[in-house]
Amino acid sequence: RTVATFTGGFKRIHGAFKFGELALKDYGTHYGFLENGVVFSKLQPGLATIIVFDDGSIQMKTWEARDDQILAKIKYARQNGVPLVEFDERLQSTVPGRLVNSWGPGNWSGSEDMKLRTIRSGAALQWNGKKRFLIYAVFSDATPSAMARVFQAYQCRYGMLLDMNA
């Protein structure tokens, strides 16, 4: 029998931080992921995480070390850098993630020709009363800051980068 997971053609090393504080932890703080409840790469504290629980519910959050307690309830999880937007309880509004404007420490990367403006995709959670919506967005030519502003305009409470480049 063969067991495999498809990660879009990327190597695990492509999800490692090369600059900033996250580059200095755990050999570069690699993005973590789970498939069918199996940990293929450990979920790392401080990284934006989209989670599907075994009951089918979805959550997006910045992973914390104490969240390791809920691993048994997670069916799928994927980390992809740091948050684009987060909800600030004190301000009661969505704010850009603290590393959105930091190209290297935010691990935002760029196009093949080293430009920060490039095709990107992202996911965000929006609350509207008691309803929640998972938003998937494709940006044909954007920076992480532009993505954050769009998710703020849609009043998303949390947003993260998914992929980039054509």
C-alpha cells in the first residue's frame, strides 16, 4: 500500500521562514499540516491556520502551543504563513496582521521576477450576525497589504494567504 498527500508541488522547505524571528525558531518554522487526522508536519505556534474538525466545523486562527490539546479533534489543518487580518477584541474591529508590511519576516515571497505584487489567493472567515462565511479570494495582482485591506472591507475576522504566482 502507498500513502501520499498532494501539496501542490511544493517541498516542505518552501514553507520555512528565512528572515525574522520565525526563521530563528525550529529550524525556520515550517508550515504544518494534517490530512485525515494524520500530522505530516507539526503545527507551529504563531502561524495562520485553517482547521477542519472531525464534526465538519471550520476555524481559522493563529496556532498557539496550547492548541496541541485539540489535535485529536482535527481532521484537516493547513498553515501558510502569518495572518493577513485578525480581529482585535479591544478595538472590536479587524486589523492587519502585525507582519503584513514586513516582506522577509512575514515570508510573503513574490513573483518569479522578485516582485511583491503578484497573483495570490487567500481565505478568510466573515461573521454576519450568527452566520459565518468562508471566503476564498483570488487577487490577480496584489500585495499582502492589499489583500488585508480587501478582507477588512468585507469585515472578515481572520484571513490568511493560501498560494501565490501563476
